[in-house]
Amino acid sequence: MNLEEEFAQYRGELVAHCYRMLGSLHDAEDSVQETYLRAWRGFAEFEGRSSVKTWLYRIATRVCLNALQHSSRRMVPSALGAPGADPNDLAAQALEVSWLEPFPDLLLNADPAAVVGTRQSLRLAMVAALQHLPPRQRAVLVLRDVLAWPAAEVAEFLETSAAAVNSSLQRARAELARLSPAEEEFSEPDEPVRRALLDQYAKAFENADLAALEGLLTQDTRWEMPPIPTWFNGRDDVLRLLAVKVLPGEGRRILVETSANGQPAFAWYVRGRDGVYHGHSLQVLTITKAGVSAVLAFHRPDLFASFGLPVSRLSTG
């Protein structure tokens, strides 16, 4: 294997690593590009004291920490204020806010065993919570708890002591426990229950069947729509929103299944006056054994390409 091939095999996991740090797929891809540029320029000085993979992760983490000196944290609507109650009174899109972005699972090319752990640490609730941590604390948690680096190695990389790393890790874990749901709260149902739930959701949404959706949403479900700051909490308020925004009518909309952040997702297309189905939003679902407990609907058709999806399509097929 030549150097170019060795670098390339780590691209997907490096993008995932930078995404955890930055909360943005586009920023993560830019950071990995910068990582490779630095690696190519500095390879002659690589002493081989660690693996090439570890060396690339060190460069990528440093690139991310530099980027975080000049950027604000990535947000979700629920982090900005209280939920809304009137679906006819949505705030205008807040394009000045740095919003969290979804991560396409198709970028993960690791072996199946590694993918399971990677996806757990990529869940939207986890990445959203990570954004609340100071950059160095965020790096410590990712390097220690996700990549399982020894405290001494992290300390050497960050030019601090192992005791300081462990103290930072404890604070980061405590803050994450406060912000992020516990593992059991988002444990998905087993197949085929999971498959049936997703099929029923897609059918109900395409048909604007609010009665069916009511049976699929949990009582405490949450609906968020970045870059729209207004969000809705609780099944009744979410259903009121959907009653206004998801109008009945055969063939009005289609959902195309995909996967983001280790979670089920759907690309929502709406039929225009030209008869073409145009990209509307990308819904990332959190599902539990009780049903759909959260939907982050990213009103960003420009994200579709990252998921290998067209921004428009001629038919439902």
C-alpha cells in the first residue's frame, strides 16, 4: 500500500472525528483536507513513533482546535429558547446562526464492529451536547472516550499533565450527562419492529395521515427545523404543526429513506407546480421502543448531495 492509499483509507473516520469536534459536515471535510495537506508537507519529518493513523488524528485534532478559535458553536433550535406553540407563527430563518448539520452514514467505511461504536458517538443528541463543551475539553472527551487514547498520550499531545486531562475528562462527562440523553432513552426497537415503524411513518407522512402519526409519535416528542429557530415540544403541539404544514392530497410529497448520524432519516420532497418533486428538508429521526421521540428536520436541500440524493426528482419511483 502506498502513502496515498494509506491516507485515503482513513478519510471517512477522520471526517467523522472532525465532525464531532465541529458539528458541521462541511467544516469537517475542509478540516480533513487541511489535515492531508499538512500531512503531505510534513511526512518527511514523521518519525514513526506512532502509527500513521494516530499521527493523522493528531493533525486533524489540532486543525479542529485552530478552527474553533475563530468560530461559534453549532446550535439546534431547542438550545436557543423555549418551544413555540403556534404553528402559524414561525420565526424567520436565522441564517446568521451556526446550525448543527447532519452526518451522512455513507461516509463511514469502517468495518461493521467499528461502525457500531462510531455511530453511537455520532448521534445528533451527542454531537449537539458536545458543542456546549470548551474546545480543549471537547478534544479530551473525544480522544479519551471515543478514540480510547491513554491519558498520558492525550496529555503529551495537548502539552499538559495526565492529571489535568483526567480532571478535564470528568468535567466533560458530567456536562455531557446533564445535556445528553442516557443510552437507554434512545435505544431503538429490534427488527422487524423498527422496520415496521419506519414504513408506517413514511406512509403516514406522505398521506398526511395525522391519526396514524399520532400513534407513532411519543407523548414527549420534539420537532425542530433548523435554520428556523421555532421548535415544538410534545405530541399535541407537533401534530398541530404538521396539520398546518403537511397538507393532504395524493402525490403531494414523497419520503426517500436514508441514514444520518447512525439514525434513520428521510429526504422530504414536495411536488411543485411543474410536476417535479423538489427537495424540502432532511428529517433525522430518533426512535425508541415507544415510537418517534424526536425529529430534526433540516430545511437544507443543499445537504441532499452529501447523502447521494438528487435535489429534485421527476417521479415517486
